[in-house]
Amino acid sequence: MDLEASGTTFGTLVNNFIGLINLVIPLIFAVVFIVIIWKIIDAWILNADNDTKRAEGRQLIIVAVIVFVIMLSAWGIVSILRSSLF
């Protein structure tokens, strides 16, 4: 089977894969954002009198923000590679 004749090339395959990733990534960002907001509410509003819960919430928020920044950076790098290579 001739891939060129069917219109399937490596570029279209990569573009389809990246298009799928671009649909999933905003969902992942939304989940991380909801976790951050929930932990803020849980740690500092619902359990304001519990020092252990506040410390756990603070730790999780720090990790979530770092993960959020890493995900945003990775998404930017993929976007730059996609626009420059394909």
C-alpha cells in the first residue's frame, strides 16, 4: 500500500497525534486547577483550625503549582516544535 497515494504521511500522522494531545491537555490543566482550588478551600477554609491539614494542603499546592508550570512548559515546547517542524 502506497502511503503517499492514500494521503497519509508522517507529517499528517504527527499532526493528528498532536491534535489529539491538544484536546486532552486543556482537560488535564482543568483537573490540576480544580485540585489546587479544592486544596486551598480544604486547607484554609474547611480545616482552618487543623495545623496538620494546613501543612498538607500547603505541600500539595506547592507540588500542584510546580506540576502546572512543567505542564505549561511542555505544552509550549510541543507547540514550538510543531510550528517549526511540521
